[in-house]
Amino acid sequence: MEVRNEPARVRGFRFAGVSAGLKTVAGTKDLGLIAAGLPVSAAAVFTSNRVKAAPVVVASERVRRGRLQAVIANSGSANCFTGKPGLRLALDSCAAVAAELECEAAAVAPCSTGVIGHRYDFEKYRAGVKQAVSLLSEDGLEEFARAIMTTDTRPKTASTVLRLGGAEVTIAGAAKGAGMISPHMATLLGFIVTDAAVAPAILRSALREATSTSFNAITVDGDMSTNDTLLAMASGAAGNRPLAGRERTMFVEALSAVASSLARQLVYDGEGATKLVAIRVKGARNRADAERIARQVANSPLVKTAFFGCDPNVGRIIAAAGATSATLDPDRLELRVAGVRIASRGMLLVEALEAARERMREREFPVELNLKLGAGEATILTSDLSFDYVKINAEYTT
Amino acid sequence: MEVRNEPARVRGFRFAGVSAGLKTVAGTKDLGLIAAGLPVSAAAVFTSNRVKAAPVVVASERVRRGRLQAVIANSGSANCFTGKPGLRLALDSCAAVAAELECEAAAVAPCSTGVIGHRYDFEKYRAGVKQAVSLLSEDGLEEFARAIMTTDTRPKTASTVLRLGGAEVTIAGAAKGAGMISPHMATLLGFIVTDAAVAPAILRSALREATSTSFNAITVDGDMSTNDTLLAMASGAAGNRPLAGRERTMFVEALSAVASSLARQLVYDGEGATKLVAIRVKGARNRADAERIARQVANSPLVKTAFFGCDPNVGRIIAAAGATSATLDPDRLELRVAGVRIASRGMLLVEALEAARERMREREFPVELNLKLGAGEATILTSDLSFDYVKINAEYTT
């Protein structure tokens, strides 16, 4: 199955992205809308942060029924840490969409991203909603993806087509990331739509499975956002027969592939990122140990600055690996960076460092740590820590 | 009790710091020696990293008996991840010191800091030991402090004098830090000597107490080193009577104060640091919750870059606070940055931000987060994340 980093038409959905004036830079798109012709299957996963934005509170309540007709997402303001007025604003925002679409307000889910602690201007927002509804188009996914960008430098979309249940099914998505990207759903808004006919319960479990190997396996800065939302909607317009057994598995795999493509694009475009590095830990006693070590390495500022400097720094990687509670024997481990073995049996392979350094000039490379203790494996995608990360975050107010 | 950020004479100890040629920059001091006239009470705490340097393995074994006569510490090479040859090197190094001092090799503890994965040149080291022994002086603590520096920009020493058990007692110390500074003892070597008469068991428990509020309450980058060692020696030359009850408490407090002064100097001089920020969490349900939140905030790259940019960024601080498993109610919390209240009852106080921004230009300021849920409190000292942190770590091989 091929996944393209580009948008696609998905029967049953129309999209729009407009400039409502919510961002300070005039003319920048900041309001995106996805609308189905009627309520469709829906599922979502949200941030596990104890501080949840108002739209997260509202959307998580609404998606529980398993059906949504529209999603409205704005950038420029996270509407988080805004108390009761923020909650009111999120509800009013959905009502404004429902009025324009002539649907039930409870079938509209809100999402916000941008600065925390501030509310957006509702009059501007309402005018933007009107415009978005008038511009809804089957070809609008790219415009939608642009509208949800914050410090992203490019829109992120992905799509795939497969035969399933006797029909041709399309799965397409859009996401935004850049900062506060970390385990357990980060500042990240992700949207996946499909024309497959899928019951809400199956869509929900498929989305959870897809998340664990995609959005929950990436990190940019270890910071967990208050607004993370990954939402999926299935229109059923493909007319496939119910998915079960192998076909259900195929659907989950396709959904995971689209989610992984989006997640990968988020890390590639992480704030200030000049490298995309896959931290692969294998040979751990179990999967939990492998994941613990992979995350620790992936989030270490010392490791990430070494990536930026193309420095095959064995010391920082193994020091990070040893800092968790996971079982590890330094005398057994083997480390490869960018395909070059630079440590083995508790010793550095000095003569290999130059070759590793050379290969680290690539935009993407893997770090493979084999603990040689068991069968546990995990991979986390991360970026480097560059001057631009500091520049972006010392000057931009989240 | 007054603690000065300067060295002192401590009866029973002599110190030296020399240039043995272990560092690449010629003439830089890189070998420090502390020697007592005979074996004295000793205690130490070490890194909890699963990857332990050879000198940590040797020193932790030797200090277990509660008596040491000398400590030899080098910079320029961590002698970590160096396998059996590294262990041999650490043992030979102690033997060289013992030969010069004419003491038992088992009474010498080794410490190393610098690049991981490489061993130092033993012939240079041995010549350095000879020179160090010949230069031992009661006034040599400052020179010792210089010899253990890596990316530190200045030597760190602290001292205090108090009356205890009928005698005047001095406690003095030296430390190095700069990178891989984090909870649970980071790349950090710390040495504290006192002329107090203290039994090994009491010294050990006093050191543990002192560590929890000093070296274990700081972070620069959340990275945990493989070589962390904090070692204390007590010569007994002060001739005080045995310490018990209130006098034991006074000794712990004085030891803690010296340790805290050293720890504070480490953060102040953290790699690239332009700010020293005390993250104080209070009103948590319990102390563990308070500490969890304080650490999460103190290690957040987004929070630390905001400090660098003098940005009173409520969103990043509360998002970090909410990312732990600690109980937190956003609608109750109050946040002060640099003394200015900028959030209260789940809302941002927009009009206060300018005043906070102004005060964040100071070199030092506190962040106070009151959860208003209970009596749990914790403070963690941290630095900001600056361009220079990236510069230092993209170009320096740890």
C-alpha cells in the first residue's frame, strides 16, 4: 500500500481553509472546516495533559456518541486556560458552524491551536465560519491543512487508496505540529477522513491502534500540549461491506500508514529541525524497557544537540539509555549510528567514528541500540536541537 | 550561618591542582588531588545511571568501608564505557597516588570527568600525580577546583565555619558541573571536606540529607551522567566532641548549606545559562506531586527557551505542570513569575505580563506555582536554554 504526502478527495467530505483574522499576520489562513453531508462515524484521541483546553473538553464530550458532522479548527489561539468564558466561546463557535451548515450544534467538534491563555475574537471567527462554509470544496483538504499551521513551515497531508470490502476506499488526513510535540499526543492537531463504511466502535479502536505507532511514537521537545487532538471521521460513501477479520486489519494498517506519514512529517518539520532521526532500540528485556530507553534518548537535549552537530556521540547516547529504570548491561550493548557500528561490548569503536560523522550529514538517519538481552523493540522518531529551535521558542509566545 | 563562595583551609587536608596534559588544550589544569595525613571518615553518593564509569565502580567499592585518605580527580576523560581496560586504568591510577603518598591503594578514591568512551594516557597521569603530590598545600582547594573543570567557565568553591561540639569546625567544598546536570546526581563531581570529628555512618547519612536539598534539586538539561560523584571526608582535626541531637542537626544543616552553595553555582554556570530560575511549587497534594511538577517545568525546553527570551509564558509553564501524573486543578492554580502574579483561578492576567517580562530581565528570578490543593512543596533550580547551550553541545564531544 502506497501512502502519498498529498491530499485527496474523500467522498462524503468537503473542506475549506480561510483567513478569519485570528492570527496577527494579516491574510494568513487560520480557520479550517471539514464538513460531511450528514452525521458520520467519528472517533478521536485527546491529550492526556491535566490541563485541557476548552475545545478539547467540548470535542471529547461530543465525539463520545460516535457521530459528528463537522469539525472546525482554528490556529492563532489555543483557547486554553481561559476558564468559563473559554468554554462558552468553544460552544458558541460550534453553534455558529451549525447555524451555517444547518446541522445540530452537538454534531460539531471544535479544535484550537496557538497561544495559551488567550481567547480569539468571536465576531471575526463567526465571519470566518461563514466564509469557510461558502468555500467548502471536495478539493479543499490542502487549504484546510494550511489553516491549522502555527510554527509549521509547510502544510502536512497524506492519503492512500485501497480495495476493501468490495469497494475502493480512500483514507486522507491533515495535521499540524512543530512545537510541544511529544509522547501521548502533543500540540498536534490531526484529522483523518475516509469514505469507508466503518462503525464508530471499530473506528475508535482502529484509531487507538494507529496512534500508538504513529503520533505517540514521535517527539520533538518532550513537551506535552493541552490541545492535542487526533480525530477521524468515516462517511461510508465508499459503500463497502462491513469490515471484519483480515479486512479490518487491512483498514487499521492503512489508517496507521496515513497517521504515520503525518506523524513523520511533523517531526521532519519540527521547530528548527535539520535532522530526522529514528531511535530504534532492540534486544531489550521487553517492549516497555525498549520504549523507555528510546524515549529517553529521543528527548535528551545533549543527544539532540549532538545530532545537530553531526557528532556520533556514544557517551551521550549510552548515558541517556542508562538513565532510565530499564535493564541494560553496558558490556553487551551494540550501537549503530547512521548504519555505522560505533560501540560494541562496552567499548567505543574509535576508528569508526569518522565514517559515522560523515553519514550523519544526511537529513535522515537511524540510531540503533541493541541491548542483546531479549526481544523487546521500540522506535521513536525525533529531531535535532538546533539554534533555530531556541530562536523560534525564545521569540514566539505559545 | 554564613556560607561563602570561596575556598578555605580545612585542618587535616591538603590540596593540589596541576596540568597533566590530559586535556587537549595545553597548560589547562586537569588533575586534582585531596589528601589527608591518614585515613579519615568518608562517605559518598554516586550516579544512579545504569551505565557507571570505571572510577565510579572503584570509588563506590572503596568508600563502603567509611575511610579514605585521598581522592584523585581528573578532567579531560570520563574513563566510562571503557570496559576492563578502563577498570584497570582506574585501579592503576589509585596505585600511583598511593605510591607517592605512601598510603594504602585501597584508601584512594578515583574520579573522572570529560569525554565518555576514551581512556586517558596513564604515563601523563602518573607524572601529573607526582607533581600534584609535590604541590599539596593547605591553600590548594581553589587549584583543585580549577583542575576538575570541563565546560565550566569558573571554579566553584564554598565554605563555612561554625562552632560545634565545643570546637570551631570548618566545612569547605569544590564542585564541577556545566553539562549533563540533572536529578539524581548529574555530571557533577562534588567534594566536601571538614575538620569535624564525625563517624563514617553519621557522615554518610548527613551527606544523603544534604544531597536531597542541594545537588538533587537542580537541573540544567535533564541529562543524567555516568560519572556523578559527591564525596565527603572528615579529618576530625577540629577535636570536637561526638555530634548528637541538635548538634548533629546543625552539622547536617551546615553541610547542606555548603552543598547548596555549590549546587547553585553549578546551575548559575550551566552550559550557556543566562538565567538562574528557582521553580517553586507549593500547595500540591504532597511533596512527591510538588517535586514531579517542579522537575517537569524545570526540564521543559519550551519553558527554558521562554526564560531565555524573557517571556512570561503562562501556557508553557502550565502545560508542563499538567503533563505529569500529579494532581492539579487548572481552575485553582496561581502563578507568579519574578514576583508578578500572572495567572489566577484558571485565567491569564494579561495586564500583568508586561511587568513580569520586565522583571525577567534579571539574572535570577523565581517561578512560583501554587496549586492550592494541599501542603506539598518542592523547589528545583534550573537555567535557561540559550543559543550558547546549543553551540556548546553541538561542538563539544562529551
